Amino acid sequence: MKKKTTPLLLGAAAAALIVLAGCASKPDNYYTLASTVPAAEAAPSTIGTAAPIYIELAPVAVPERLARPQMVVGRSNGSVQVDVLEQHRWAASFESELQDALASGIAARLGALDVTKGGRQTSQPVWRIAVQVRQFDAVDGGRVDAGFSWTLRRTDETRTMVCQLNVAEGVASGIDAVAQGAQRITAAAAAAIARSVSAARANPAATACPA
């Protein structure tokens, strides 16, 4: 004998499906590491001058746990656990977002042309920059701690300059605040790398990064 399905049960099942569909379609929150360079830090463009500056940024090396579009955030209770936030993502994978933000920030501070993705003649010397992220740990309601290392070499020179930067930013509670802290960290790294290029240009014999 078949059991009858009451309208009440059918209605409950339909409501549950609607709730599940709503959860599944919840939009993600996307963030960028790029930021506007303050006017005081931006340099006039060298394009069209006798000695324009060209920069080329290699793909940024990051710890494997960060090589994803999802934000990875630690817990403020001192736990060793981290949360991979499916609903809070960078606009691209973290390493790609970081590369784009650093390249644009460095270029703006030097008045240089970023030729990372092409656009230069082979006869033009380029400052090649390779960045490694040693640390980039964010804690909601705590701070963002980051460590960067990079090498700098001009294509028509044999010397290589080696630099590093450790930087931290306090952040308020909330993922928006964490993303803003990460953005400020990235801007600080771009400014430090731009200073190293300026130092290398000013002193052709330098191989150590300026303090």
C-alpha cells in the first residue's frame, strides 16, 4: 500500500530546497591587493625621455598554502589552525594578485614602464625583479605579518642586488580590515622594492640593499 505525501511535507521539502539554493548562490566577496600610490610617492613618467626605466617582475613565489584565490586567515585565539575562506577571495590567485599589485606599485613610484607582459624591444635594458614571499600571515582582529626577499638585476649588467623586508600591520576585526591590512603590506613592499631600484641606479657598484 502506497503512503500518501501530504501537502505539508511537500511544502517543507520545497522550502528546504529553496534555503539550500540560497546558501549555494551566496555571492563571494572579492578583494584586491592593488592600491593607489600617494601623489607624494609617485614619480613622473620616464617614458619618452632619453633614459626611460623599464621593469619586469617575475612570478612571485609564495608558500604553497597561500597559492589559491581564497583568503587564508588565522584565528585570534592563538590557535595553530587557519581558515580558508571560500566566501572571501582575492580577485585572482594570491600570487597573481600580488605580482600585479607589486608591479603597478613599483612602476608608479619609479615613473617606469612595466614590461612584465611584454612591450619592449630587446635592445632596451630592463630591471628584472624576482620576489619571494617568506611569510604572509593574517590574523582577524590581530595583524598581518609578512616577509619578502627579492633580487634585482639589470639585463645589461652582471651584478645582482639582494634585498629583504619584514613588515607588520595591525588590523581590526573583520575580513575587510584584514584585506586592507594586506593591501598596506603590499604597498610597503612595492615602495621598498622601488627604493632598491633607485639605489641601484644611483650607485652602479652597489650589491647590498639600502637599509
